[in-house]
Amino acid sequence: MPSTGRYAIYFAPAEDTPIWQFGIRWLGRDPVSGAALPQPAVPGLSAATVAAATESPRGYGFHATLKPPFHLADGYGREDLLAAARAFSAARQAFAAPPVSLQRIGRFQAFALTAPSPDMDSLAADCVQAFDAFRAPPSEAELAKRRERGLTERQERYLQQWGYPYVMEEFRFHMTMLGSSRDEALHAAVTAFLAPQAARFALEALPVDAICLYHQDTRIAPFRLVERLSFQAA
């Protein structure tokens, strides 16, 4: 396995926005500074339970995936990827996506858009394609992990073509707030706590004015922000 860790292209709200502060404080980590943050107390749940339930999204950082995590292909370095990301962003225009609300997505909970957004779908698809030359092919172990829960024919095709099954028509914008769990009591407690506080985010559009390059040193290290890459003003 390459020693450069993994990179990803994410959407992440600007650091000075209320939704960013809400998300990182809930998950308990700031991906910019790397600092651990105290998580809020949730009625009916222990601090350990909340920490465990948010462990996976905390490691990835508060974000929505545009180009899923990948190792760099042979012949490319960090500066090559960063230069491409800067050029991509400089040619892109900012837009307003529909508001987000806290939603249940299978065994997860996440902020998801309240209405379709062709602009967001196009951004994600363009990121998948534009940065694919930098992606090393996934290992057999990585492919097997993606197939564990079963894939449709199209998802399998995308896995082979793009290294990830949930891209293009399979893409759904989401910023994960709760990791995978079948515990309905946990879901109920988290929803009861988060939904009233998160309701304000469903009242205003979500500004999309940049993409973010993130990096993970090793598979057990958390993702950190490398650079926020701004679009042209709308």
C-alpha cells in the first residue's frame, strides 16, 4: 500500500458558519486544527455511547464527500493534486444549494439536502472525473469491503470504473452525524437531541463556494484539511 496516506475532495462549510461549528462540536473534532472538542451531553446516553456512535464520522471530519478517499497514483505527488484542485476551483462558480435537514439514511443520520440540486450533482460528478487520474486502483481487499453489503449492477460498474460505487447517479449529498447503527433507541435519542437544534439549517440555502482537499496520513489517522479552495463569486 502506498505510504502517502489517502486524499479526498470534500465539501465542507466555511469555518465561520454556524453549521460548521455545529457539526464539528457534535462530532468532537476540528479537522482544520486537529483539536479534540468536548461533545454535548445527550439526555439518556452516556458520553461513551455518544463518542462511540460518532467515532467513524469524527475520523473523516464533518463533510460531504465529492471525490471519495483514494491513494495517489504512481507518478503523482501532493503538489500535483493540489495544483489541479486549485485550477478546478478557480474555474468554478459558487452557487446556493437547497437547505439541509437532519435525515435518517439507512442506519446513519446525516444532514442531507431538502430538495434536488442539479448543481450539487454536477459538482460531485465533475470532481469524480476531474481527479480520477490521481487515484491509484483500489486493492482487492478494498474492493471486497465495498461489496460486503451487496451492490447493484450499476454500483458494481462504478466501483470498477471509479473505485467507489456511490457516485454519479448513485451520489447522494450528505454530511454524516451518526455512524452506522441498528440501535433504534440510540437513533431516537440522537434525533430528539439534534433535530430541534438543527431545524434552523432547513430555513436557509447552503452556500457552496469551495471544495476542500483533505488528507489522512494512515488508515487509522483522522482526515485533516489541507486547503480550502474557493470558487469564483456568484
